[in-house]
Amino acid sequence: MRFVVGIYRLLIAFFCLGGTFEAWLLGIGNKWVYFTFQTNIALGLVMLWAGAATLLKGIQPPAWLKGCLTLYIVITGLVAILVLGLNSTDYKLVLGIRTTWMIHVISPIMATVDFLLFDPHRRFHWHNVLTWLIYFPFYVAFVLIRAAIWPHSGPQQDGNPYPYAFLDLGQLGWAQLMVNLAQYLVVFFALSLVIFLIDRILPAKTPLTIDR
């Protein structure tokens, strides 16, 4: 079972990193501004760690880190499906699979299964519900500062530096941007709480749990 889980985690890493190869392999700088790329690359690296640790009986990534990345990859999938849609023509193929599906659908589903079935549970602390949210304000600051310094740098085809419409300060203005951010932060908090509660409800170890 350890071998199966280890390979499964390495597959998650493959989909995360394969789906984002334009940023880290081809060096296309404006791809790094996407929330999706950042969360998938981070999850991919952690899953490389987790997969290797599982196969070699080594030290697993910290629970708070695994929980944080589970939260944000779930957010990535939900935002893609419910807000942005998956009909974009801006994709590449890796082994015949669309990169958009790799990072918006496959990696969120596989990471959720890993969290539910293979991770030990009841390891999170109450403060994790809030501390996991810290990344989002930093991400927003990164987008806004980058847009102010390089206003025509993309990633949009017309040079617009804002990766998502709900962050487009030029179109929204500060008031609407703040409303959007507050709404997203409330939703993120709710999802963070859901993940925490699921972790508390599940048994400390499932029949498939691999904890080292």
C-alpha cells in the first residue's frame, strides 16, 4: 500500500508541475502571476516531498503545510469551475492531456483524495483556519504591485497585467476591488473551516493512512 500511495503522490506532482511547465521550465514570466500556477507549483513540490517520503519511509511534510495547500488547490478548482470556466483555448498538451485540466481539475481532485484517505487526521490546530488565509493577501499585494510597476506586462493577450477580472483594479476601482476581496476572503475562510472540521470528524487514521 505504501508503494501505491507513494506513486499516487508523485502522480499529483506530475500533473501539478506538468500543467505549469510554461512558468518553471520555459521561463514565461507572466505565467507566475496566476494564482493557479503558484498553488499548483507549490503543491507539486510538496507532493514530490510527500511521495519520496512515503516510498522511502522518510519525514512527511508538516500537517499545516499539507492542509494549507489542500485548501488552496480546492479553491483553485472551485474558482475555475464556478467563476472562470474551463473553456479557455489558452492551453498546451502534455502526454495528450490539456494543461488546463491538469491544474484546474485533476490536481484538485487527486489532492483532495490524498487528504481524505491517505493523510493522518486530527493534526490541525484551530489557528490554522486563520493562518492558512495569510497567503491570499500576499498574493493580492503581489498582483497589485506588479501591475503598478509593469502595467503592460500581461498575462492577458492585450498586455493587461491583472490575471483575473475580480482583481482588475483598472476596471473595478478601489471600492469594488475591496468588496471583491472581502467576499473572496469570507469564502476562503468558510472553506478553511470546512477542511478543518472534516479533519476533526475523520478518524485519526483511516485503513489507508500513510503517516511516515
